[in-house]
Amino acid sequence: MSDPTAAARADARIDTSKPHSARFWNYFVGGKDHYEVDQRIGDEIKEIFPGLVDVALTSRHFLGRAVRHLAGEQGIRQFLDVGTGLPTADNTHEVAQRVAPDARIVYVDNDPVVLAHAHALLTSTREGRTAYLDADLYEPEAVLEAAAGTLDLSRPVALMILNTLGHVADHGRARDLVARLMAGLPSGSYLVISDSTATSEGMIAASEAYNKSGAVPYHVRSVAEIAAFFDGLDVLEPGIVRVPEWRPDSETAAPAGVDAYCGVGRKH
């Protein structure tokens, strides 16, 4: 169960005077957990770059396909989802536990908005387990130590970092944080990343407009920079690709030119 006192403290920390990335993204994927300020900047960015809606939706669909593949085809039963964001439909634990009811999932975020809604994530099958950590990507060893309360870190884990690393301005630092998280996971673990990319003038303009809004900045990267997160890992087919192109299924919408890339890599 979630801690109502912690949720109340989180509510007190929420600033509704500025846009917020989790609430902004929630608006784009059709959720209800956002404020007028988030909708306003969202509508402004839609005018600049309507394609960002496709990025949000196709990235969410990629999460589902990646989790289903790892739980179903690769036998993964543990997931560490860092930078959880606000819950919507088909969260990581819901997808994983539909495939494998005994799956264990740990969500990690340090955002008061997400903490206030964490109770929606803290559901689980009887066979599995779901937990939420109020922890920080910038402290990877502390994240791993806390996650070990729910996950067995001697067994493979899928590390999920979706639409989060853009908050780390320096690419070298972002790579270091990912590498330190993966270093604490055993052979046979997986890294799953998706993120917006600077692959069109529209996306670059949208990023600049968002960063001027007063929100915590988000930095879009090149495809090569996304690929660099997987250095030293065995990247699953079809490689580092646009999010709709990763193992599409019959329900995958594939608008042309989505400015977001993804990949899944296995640790030796």
C-alpha cells in the first residue's frame, strides 16, 4: 500500500505555476493528471510540432512491446523502471504480470507529482510484487541498493529508462549513470531505452520552446548518442531504430519519421 502521509507531503511540493515534464507527457498520451499550465505549453508545442504527439504515443506502445518480449520470449521476471512518470494505461507491471504473474517490478522516480500518484502503481498480482522508490537517477548505487529490497539482483533484471535521459544535460554524464546502473545487474540483464531525438527541425524547435517555458529542461540527442548507451551490450534486432520500428505488431501505429529512437540490449 502507498503511504498517504508521503503522498500528502508530495502534494505540498507540487508547483502548478510552471509546466512539468511528467504532467506534460501525461497530457500528450491522453491522461488526466495535468494542469492548465501543462496543457497550455502542450497546445503551443502542438502548433510548432504536431509530431510530438506521435512521439509520446509510439514511445508508450514501445514500452508494451519491449516488456512483453522480455517477459515472454526472454523469460525476464524482474523489471527496474527508472524515471517512471505518471501512471496511465498499460504500465510496466501491468504488461509484465499479464505475461508472467510472478514478475516483480520496481518503479523509481524522485518527482513529487509521481509520488503523489504512486498508489496507482502499487498494485500487483498475488504471485508477483510491485514497489515504488522515491529515489534519484543521479544516485545509481543508492537506487540499486533500495531496489534490492524487492528484486534479486543476482538474477537478470530489465532496466527500463524511457523518455528520461534527456533531463541529463551532459551526454557523458548520462552514459555514466546508465553504465553504473547496469554494472550492478548480473549477466543476462537487459537495458531498454527510448528517447526523443534531434532528427528534425520540428523536434528541435519543440524542444527549445519547452525549455523556455520554465520547466526542467529536456535535451534531445542524436541517434548516435542514443546508440552509445548500448556500448558493450548485445543489441537485439532490429537494432537502434525509430520506436514504431522496434518489433512492430498488428496494433503498432507507424507514422512516418517519428523523432524518437529506441533499443534493447543484453548484458554479457
